[in-house]
Amino acid sequence: MFDLGGPESSAPGEDGGVMGNVSEQASEQAREQFAAAQAAIQQVRKEEKKAKRKDDGVAQMIVQFLTDAQKTHLATLIARLVAIDCPSPFILSILALINPQCRLVVEEYLREQDRDIDRTSARETSMIPSGLPTDANEKLIEWIMLMEAVLATNPENILRTLLVDETNIDGTVLQLTTFVLQSFLEEHGKPSQFETVQKLSIGVLQSLFTPHMQDWMERQLATEEKSEEE
């Protein structure tokens, strides 16, 4: 098992500032979000210029997401993931829960990779919060399977960008997943506290990453042992 967290995983607005500074803090946050969006756009465009494979073109969808006025609160987190070279398809798979365009691009990417979503798996249903409409339950399950399918296309590359060390995943991916999931729940009449949704997000990400991390670590160990023998 590994940990998800770090400074980036805390809930927003919990820095203990006094009420008189709320307006100033909001303005500063808006400036930071705008700057982060611009930085992410530049980074993504550089990525596209360097790209040699068609699937890297999905980065353009991130640009569209960043420039959506209703989603600018996610700009800083997306920018951080882009900055650490997290593959665009995985970022888009997280955003796909609340953005139909992202979902369409991810599904096209999976078709190009000859990957199918495993719709026979039932393990994800235990993570779904109670009280949601049936259609919302189905969308959550499909979202988890979508992320799982993207991760399976190149798990080592995705994990390499997200691993802080052997037991820790960059907290940014947790926070982005939490905000996306929180927004989805609010849209379906089940608003929840950040901390509550964060626990659910941890469970989802652990279920996705753990099997691949175990396989990767076993392969690394085997490679090291072979090198020692030689």
C-alpha cells in the first residue's frame, strides 16, 4: 500500500486567515489561477510541438478545459500535473467525469491503443457513495473503469511521473480527483465536504495504482537481481 497526500492535498481555504483578508486572498487566488492556466497552456503547446505520436495531441483538450471560465479553480492543479509531465490521456481521464469532451477524447485514445474498458469488473461498486441516482452510480463506475483503462495503456510512464518516492504519490493528482468528484456529486444532488470526498478519492486511486505499482516494483527487483548476478 502507498500514501496519497502532502501539502497539496489539504482542503482549500483552511489557512486560518482573518475575515478582513478574504477579498484580498480571493483576488490573489484568481491571479494565481490565471497565471497557472497560462503556464499550463504554454507547457501543453510545447508538448504538442515536441510530440511524435498522435495521442499526445489530446493535450489540446486540456487547453480548452483551462480556458473554461467555470473551471478555472482547477487550473493550478492541471498546471502542476502538466509540469511534471503526467501523460495527457490520464489527466483527461480524471476530468472526463465532469467534461464530456474530455471523455470523448479519452475514448478515442483508447480505441487507437486497441484498449477496451473492462465492463465486467464489479469491484468498483463498493466505492460508490449511497444515495445517488442510478444513472450517477453508473457514470461513477464507468469513470473508474475509464481511468483504469488509460492507466493500463502505459502504467510505468504514468506512475513514474506521479511517484514522489517508493511509497508516495504526488498529492496533486489526489486533489484534482477530489475536486472533480466533489463537483460531480454536487451536480447530482449530493454535496459533500472536501475531506469526505478526499477519502473516497484515495480509495479510488489506491484501487487503480496499487496493482500496477506492485507489478512495477517486482519487475524492478528482478532487474536489480539479474544485474547483481551478472
